[in-house]
Amino acid sequence: MDKELLKTIITDQHEIIRNAEIVDREYIFEPNANYVLTGLRRAGKSTLLYKVARNLVESGISWDRIIYINFEDERLSEFKLTDFNDIVSVQAELSDDKGFFFFDEIQIINGWEKFARRLADAKERVYITGSNAKMLSREIETTLGGRFFTKYIMPYNFREFLSAQNVDFSSSAVRSTKLSAKIVSNFETYFTYGGFPELTFYKSKREYAAGVFQKVLLGDIALRNNIRNEQAIRILIKKIAESLMAETSYTKLFNILKTIGLSIGKESIINYITYAEDAYLIFRVKNYFAKFAETESTPKYYFSDNGILNLFLNDKRTRLLENIVAINLHRRYPEGVYYLKSAKTSIDIDFYIPETQTAFQVSYSLTDFSTRERELSAFVTLKKQFSDVRRYVLITYNEENKVDDVEIIPVWKFLIEG
């Protein structure tokens, strides 16, 4: 690798970091640890590293010690595994002191984890980002040998979104008629277009979300997994969006696609869904009551950002509401969100968090009497049949109340509190 080119790339990146607009996020980094950051593309992983780099410089670290490489830079298109040594050599040429290494989208280079392990063994400070769940696979974690902390980075939560808009969401603001109206107004944007950090800079928010989806579909899913039939996976994802809120088996998706004349084998469907999950486009929620085989084959699928889900929906608001609740719970409890469904006991609950023993129902509005009775009766059945629940929460779009021990909370307040 041309070392002078590497120095130019590093210097150019320094300028990008200096000029970046950075909103504080709710992620905390240990000062002496190495990190792997992974998550959906454009969720803000790079900007988090910019913040770490700027904090280092503010603490007295020279820019010459900041080695930031973005492997999606077209000037690195010919970069190979053996070229990693040149990065170490360049750092030594730039400074006599130890460097701080930042590697963005490093998964593009096969075998990167061995180099990262070598740097960590040499007591170097290393920060890594990537847009694929395979970066957290058991094989890679074994290679890294516990020398890295991992963080799953998602698009803005609602508090972060409000911070980016300079909107007050303190407890006093929530109680204020005028200020809470401003919060609700901003929530409608967040609800509809999602939480991608760069979205706040664009008027054409739907087009931005569509561009992100296109990049994930073509780059992180199709190209990375050598899929030629891009249209097939695009339609599959649309059908998953339309099936949101319901249990979705591979067989069900196979039959849905068959009815519209699209012939995709079940094995391909399984692979495509796995690729979409690996790219953090979607995530699954399992039935707490199901046997293991059923848990794996009949989950509910949700999208990691409402802005992308919104691209596929016509009758959208009820699905967007349940999806945004799912995102919030998934953020807080990545491996601990379930739904409850049992034909034997007639239990049917949207979400359950065993860690907090909390059950959640989601209903856009309770103004219709039959809807209100249905949602509340779901909790009555749950109380009779399942004793592990200690808290009952019914989330609406903008209604608030308490009925017996059921808390009825508007979604925007739920997101601020969570």
C-alpha cells in the first residue's frame, strides 16, 4: 500500500472529523477499552467515533496519533489483509507515541479480526465499526479473545432526536402545555420518518430513508451475499413489512410470494431473512411460550427504523406504532423481548420483558369502545393465566389514563421515559 496515500487519507479524515456536527448520544465508552461498534448503516457509528477522536484531541492527544481509516473510501479499493501492516508503519512515522486506531466499516477486509487482535495484544487502542452482525459471530468473538467491548448502535432514540432538534424534553417541559405540544409535533416526524441522525439535515426525509434502504439492500445484502435476484428480496422485505404485528413463518412467506407469482424456495427465503437480519434491517421477537423449534420458525419481525418500514406501507399508522415500541424495547433489552401467545390459555400480548416482568399492549386509539374492551380484556386473561407479570402497560398514540392496574401511556411519553 502506498504510504503517502494512506497519510493523505488520514489527514483528509481529520478534516472531516473536525468539521462534523455531533449530537451527544446515550452511549458510554470506557476510556481504556477497545470497541467494536456494529449496527444498521447510517445509524451514527462513525459519528460516535468522531466524538471519541475529538475528545482525545481535547484531552491533549495530538492529531498525528489519531489514525482514522474508512474502508469505504474508494482510494482503498485495492486494500488487502497484508496492507494492515502499512497502517501501523504509517502511525509510527507520524508520531513517536502510541496511536489511537479507528477503523470504519472494516468488515470489507476479510480476516480483519486477526489484525485487530494483534493490535489489542500490543496494547494499542482500537475502535472498529461495521454494518454486519457477523462481526459479532462466535468465531470472531473467539478470535478477538475478549479484548474488545461490543456496542450495538441504533438510529436516534426519541430523546436523542429531540436533542438534535434542540427541543426541551425535561419533566417540566412534558408537563407544560406549550412545550409538550412541541414535543408531540417533533414526535410525528420521528414516528413517520425514523431516527437516522443525518435525516435532520434533509427536507426530503422519505427520499433519504429510501436511499439508506437502497444502500442496505444492494450493498449490505445483495452484493455481500452474491444475490442476483434483487427484486425477489425486495418483494420479500415488503411482504415482511405488510405482515408486521403477526407471527410469520417461512412457510407463510413462501405461500404469500407464491400467490403473487414469485417462486422462491423456502431455503432461499430463510437465507434472505438471515441476510436482512445480519444487515440489521430487521429483527425478530420470539414467543415466550413456544417450544424452541416454534420460537425459531414463527417469530414476529420488526424493522430497525420506522423510516424504512414506512416505505412499504399503505395502512401504516398502527404498524408504525407497534414497530416504534418494538424498536425501543429492543434497544433496552436486545436479547430479552418476547411476545406472549398461547392457544391453550387464550393469552395474546404484544410484548413481554421477563427482566422487568412487564407486559405491553399497543393500540393506536382507545376511543372505540370495542377496541378498549379488547385491549383491556387481554390483560385480564393474562392475569388469570400467567402469574409472572408485575406491570401492565397499554401504549397508545396520544391517550393517557389508568384503569385498575393498567397504565395507559402515550407513546411519545413512553419513549422519553425509556
